[in-house]
Amino acid sequence: MTDAAAGDAMLPVALRAISKSFAGIKVVNDVSFDIRPGEVHALMGENGAGKSTLIKIMAGLYQPDEGQVLVNGRAVKLATPKEAHAAGIATVHQELLLFPELTVAENIFLGQTPKTSLGTIDWQAMRRRARALLESLDSGDLDIDQKVASLSVGNRQRIEIARALAQDARVLIMDEPTAALAEHDVQRLMSIVRNLRQRGVAIVYVSHRMPEIFALADRVTVLRDGHHVATRPVCDVDEAALVSMMVGRPIDRLYPAKQGQDGDTILELRNVSHRNVVRGISLKLKRGEILGLAGLVGSGRTETALTIFGITPATAGEILIDSKPVSISSPEAARDLGIAYVPEDRGHQGLIRMQSIEDNIALANLKRLTRGLFMDMARITAEARQAISRFGIRARGPDQLVRQLSGGNQQKVVLGKWLATNPRILIMDEPTRGIDVGAKAEIHLLMRKLAGEGMAILMISSELPEVLGMSDRVLVMNSGRIVGEFDKAHASAEAVGTAMTRSYSKDQAA
């Protein structure tokens, strides 16, 4: 046996010179990749770099056009996910594949339920083994008899991981595992990943989040435009080097500098409340300012945005625009007052993904884009082309379906839709969630450009570096109230983070 063959035999999975094309376009080109036992191997790259195709090849969903997949040094053909499972490879997809009406235990052992000597399901053994699996993941707090429909996203993800281990997985592929998680669930997931690594499980970790990569990964492989750029020990690279490898150019400023000075106050809230979730909020937003709204999930950030935009109208207090009290009882009223809202969940709240770019761009402007009973299609197409050019949307044209675009380009379509209403106030809830670092830099540059042109921006973000890097001022929310305000000079990670996480009684918050 050669040294190379002996080395491959020690690897649970190795890909050698893999290529894959769709419709004549090569999306993975001569890529070699491997993962070692007990290793967290990060797989990084911009959207469209080839990451998803590569992990689907390992998962048995796609077969390569060229190259080999090796399992423990032996060339295999993984024609189906079932064959990948048999080879010890399991995947936790970004869209969790669980059955909500089944229990935790039933989901863990779906398709591989233990049987009695009579061939019936051994319910007692299944429950016992499910409990043991969860306890081994420090997840013994989950009720194995509870239906999955009632569980949080973080708890559902723990069930997916337990199901993978129930299949005796030696390789676990995790695709954007923290994209939809609250911060406490992120920390719990990271603890589980470390636990699995200590047990010798090989983990392929796909994420755009740099802090997670540096906290968890042993090695990182970067793809760009379907090509393998580099594989490095994480200790040998920094964030700037990874960004440069991913985008093919250095990004000197992920958070661009402020352009110009703030103007007059355009939006003011005075003791605004919505039931018990938004409680006595007072704030001022100026023209040309990016005002960051920080806080943990459930702190009332998004609920405040929904109240300003009229989705959940204020039940108390006063909203003023240009120092004049206004009534905002619906999103239509907010739009007519010059307010636009880019929501947290672009896929479900911001876009109709099965429709085209031009259809989506027109959604917020239907009255303006109609002639009598008919849509002005020429004008709609022209506005879509203008948005594609203005925001650098990478698409073949206005008629391309939104679901075919990368996350960053989908976010630009949402922006294009609302900026076509010519707003003066822009609310952006998680503006860069789930998009790659290159697209993040573009969104940040666009936000700073809009502010420089006089737009007032209220930005909500769960990423503290983004809050600190983009905001001219930072307001911190906790328990439905504003509990801290920091100008740019005093908005440190320690100060903002402390205000976000401190426990407040009702008397203190008041």
C-alpha cells in the first residue's frame, strides 16, 4: 500500500478531483477535500462557490461527473442518501427534515425502529435508546414523548443530530446550523459539536459566521467559483485572509465609514407601546443616521419595528414624523408616510420566491404601476432592470425566479422592492443574516451610501460586530424596553453586551 493510499484509509471521507456540472455549467471543478476523525472541518465560500453541491455529493444526493468519493480509503458510489447513511455519513440540513406530528423518539428512530422478536416496534427499547442518545449529547432535558411540532428550532436541531448518531454516523455534515438559532441555542450547539469531536466524529461545518469558525474549526477549506482555493489550519489564518480567499480580493472595510453629518430628526417615538411586548419606547432617528437596535432574541427589537411599520399598531404613545404626530395603523399607511421595512425572514416575509425579480420589485408599488385595470408591464420591467443595475443583483434578467438567486441577491431584491417606493425611513431587520461575507460587504456599503444620501436607517441585528461596526448610535433593548444608549465612541462590545444580557425587573425597566 502506498503512503497516499494508507493515508486515505485513515480518512472517513475523502473526495478526489471531483467535478460536477448542471446544464453545461461546471459548478464544482477538480476539487479535492477530506476530513479526519475527530476534526471539525469548516467549508467556506461565497454563495455559488460550490459548497452545497459538494456536501450533496457526500450526502448521496448528487453523483460526481468526474473524480472519486473514498470512504476509509475505498472508492464508493453513493447513489442515494440511504447509501451515504450506510457509509456512516449523515447530514443536518439547513431546512430540518423532521415530522412535526411524531414524537422526539419517533423522529430519532424513523426508518430504523427497534423491533421485538415478533417483528413489531419495540416502543420501550426505542424510548430507552432515544433517552440515552439525548443524554449523551447533554440534551436529556428534552421530553422524548413530546411532539416535535411544539419544539423550538434549536431543540429540533438537537433531534436531527441525535438521529444522525442513531445511524452510527462517523461523519456529520452540518449546513449553516446556526442560521436560524437564538444566541443561547448557538452556544448549546457549539457545545454539542465539541462533544462530538471528542468522541471521534468527523464534522463538516458549513457556515458564513466567522466567530463560529474560529471557535470550533480545526481546519478550513475555501471554495471560490467551484474551485478549491486553499485548505489551512484555522490557527494559521485570520478573518482578513479568509475573506480575501473567498471573494478573490481584499475587503479593506467590511464596515464602511460614515459619509456626511446627521440631519434633523425625522422619526420620533414617545412612550410607544404594543400590548406587553413593546413597552414605553422613546427614540429619535435622524436623517443620514444609522441607528442600531441591539438586544437578544425576544427583547422586543422586531416587535418595535412591526409597530413602527403598522403591522402591530401602537396601543399607546405617540409616533411623530417631521415633528408631526401620525397614525400608522397598517403597512400601507407606513409606506405612504415614507417608511420601508426589510423584514428579518426575507424568504417568507420579504419575497414571493416562486415569482420573478420584476414581480417582486412591483409588489410594494402596485397602485403606481397600474394603468386602469392593467399592470404597466413595460414600466415594471424597466424598474426591475434599474434595481438590478443599482444594487448589483447577479441575475440573468428581470424574469429570473427569485428562488434561483443566492441569499445575498435575494436580500438585494427585497431592498429594491422597498426602495422603489422612495422611502425616507428604512427599517432593516437582520440585513445580512444568512449571506456570505462578500454580499455582506456590499449590503453594508449600500446602507452607508443610502445614509449618506440622507436616508434614515433603523438597523436591527443579532450580530454584535455588525451593530458596533455599522451604527452611528446604538440603543439596547431588554424585556420590551430600551435599557441603554451608546454613541459611536462609547459603544463597546462589553458595554452593549452587558446591557443586552443583564436581568431587569419590571421596576428597573420602568
